Amino acid sequence: MKKFGSLFLAAAILAGVTLGTTTTFAADGGDYDSNGVITFTPNTDPTNPVDPVDPTNPVDPVDPTDPTGPKPGTSGPLSIDYASSLDFGTQKITSKDEVYKAKAQKYIDKDGVEKTGPNFVQVTDNRGTEKGWTLQMKQNSQFQTADADELTGAEITFKNGNVVTASDSEKPTGQATIVADPSGDLKDVMAAKDGQGSGTYLLDWGTDAATAADSIELSVPGSTTKYAKKYSTTFTWVLSDTPGN
């Protein structure tokens, strides 16, 4: 009887070990899902100017007309970040028709090195909608002296316009040539259609320092009276959320 009881106990223990092992294998492994999420909102922070040759790098432009400039860009998720001021130099009075070239844009790169490149206007769309926009420009008056002497017949032409960006969004259309109107009529500069223009975009006049120095012209008739004074004008850049055509 004792022998039978021992055999029964041994069999029961062995069966328990076997069952336990089977249960452990059945519970091992399996799949589990977790989540990842990010939400973007429109960015109202100002966007700094970038290198007109390499738009991945921020720069500090030099304003040739104002040692305290340039002015800061506009605020909001759709903004004008910068527009070059134009310096046509100091010229001799002449009775011939003349064409004067605007100096190229000077700027300080991220390493503190002064460089020269194309004059440019920069726009940023951080709305997060890719709904398009339109940039225009107007010349507010003819070149005048502080005494209101007018440089009659003078005309500015922006040439070699090309759009530069580091964005993957489809590029807006930039005007290759713009003739400014001193009477104040708005001129198209860049336009992004629906589905274009998300990010930062520059319209450069020229592709490098060499072409930049030949891309913005001021033509002055020889018949125009010229006083030995400083003449100046201003420009207004107008950015709207109206998609381009």
C-alpha cells in the first residue's frame, strides 16, 4: 500500500510540472499598440532674413541707406521679413541719358563674415494652411530732394528675378522683371497659388554678387535737371492672403 501511494504521489507531481510548463508557454509573447502624436499651430514669431544665395542660413542684412536699419519684419504667421534698400551711389551730373546700377546687398553671415549677394525681398508663410498669398510693391513717389526737386523721368527696373527657398512646398511665381511706377501703382512681385508657398521664400534680383550688381537699374534722361543734392524715394511692400492666379 505504501509503495502504491508513493507511485501515485510521484505521478501527480510530474503531471503538475507538465501542466505548469504548458500554461507558461501559452501566456508568453503577444502584441501591444501605443500612440504618437504632434499638433502644429500657426507661428506668429518673426522670421529673420536668410542668405539670398543659401536660404538655409540666417543673416543680418546691412541697410545701405540707414546705419540704424534695417527695419524689423512684419508680425504674424504670414509676414514680410525683409526687403532690400537700394543705393545707386554718387554719380556725376551729365546731360546724357544714363543708367545707374544699384549696389549688391551686403550682409553678415552666421559666422560674422561680411558677404555680398543679390538684393531681395523675403516672405514667410507659417499659417499651416498652404492657401497661397500675393506680394506686391509700389514706389511711393519720384526721386526727390529734401527741397522737393524732382528727378523727372527717372525709372527703376528690377531684373533677373528668381525665387529661392529651402522649403519643400511648391514654389510661388516670381516676376522676372518689374518696372516700378513712381505714381504709386502696385506691381506684382510674387504670388503663391492654393497648394504653394508654405515656408520662407525670397525673390532675388540676380543669382550671386556679380549678377546682383547688374540686376536693378535706375535710368535717368539726360534732359532731366539734376541738382548737386541727394535724391531719394521709398517703396511699400504689400502682402495679402489672396492666393495668386
